[in-house]
Amino acid sequence: MDTVWLTNQCTARCSENVLNQPIPLWAGYNSLLTLDDRPITVVHTFPLLKSPAHEYNTLVDVLKQAQYITASVMGQASRVIVTFDMDLYIRAIKLQSLFWLGEFHTVRCSLRAIGSFIENSGIDDACVQSDIYSPATCRQILEGKHIKRALDAHVTTMQVRLT
């Protein structure tokens, strides 16, 4: 069918006499010649949720439901594609970072927890007064921002306490 259409189009363009009956475009030509008994596509929308979209619980439920539907229809190995507006996208990215904790984030959270435990206990003041760390560096160690320094500081503190 495509060859016939292409031949007719080339003949119509090359001939000086314009054909009395114009040749339709390719899609129109194929739709005239093809018998298609497929049913019309039906599109369904998800029901509206009675929960606020900006809450994390609702967002988690929607993402789990989308993952379940995709896995049921396409298989377990398929990826879930969800679109959001910018505000919900930012919240979804925050959720993703909460669920995908790596070693770096786990260590950083642990150092922050140790830092808040020993804050205002006198250990931080002793490090500053003995000129081991400056006040700004000591603050960063307690907040878990400098991982290498925080690890060194906490190991040193443990060694001092054990001796």
C-alpha cells in the first residue's frame, strides 16, 4: 500500500497536468484502505483522594499504589513513571532520600546524634579551651558536617575517657 501511495504522489508531482482527484496524505490514504476493527481506546482516571496531596502519608500511598498497578500490569521489573507539579515533586524527592539511606547518610546521622548527646556536656568546651578545635570547627563536628573531623574527634574523646 505504501508503494502505491508513494508512486501516486510522485506521479502527481512530476506530471504537468494536475490530477482531477487529489491524492490524500499518507495517513488519510492508509485510513481509507485499512479495515480496523479494534475497539476505541478507553481512558480511565484515578479517583480523587480525600486526603491532602501535600501530606507525606498521602504521597507514600499514591506512590505505593502506582507501583502496585505498574507491577500488576507490566511486571515486577518495570519502572514506575509518575508526574507531579513542582511542590509535590520536591516532597517526593525528599521521601526518596529518606528511604534510600546510604552509608554516608547513616554515618552522618549517627555523628549528628552523638554530637547532640555530648553538646553542652563540657567535652565540647574542653576541646575549644585546649586548642584542639576552634569554636566553629567544634560546632561543625557536633552538627555532623565534617565527617572526617567528627570521626577523629569522637575516637579521641573515647580514648581519653577510657584511659
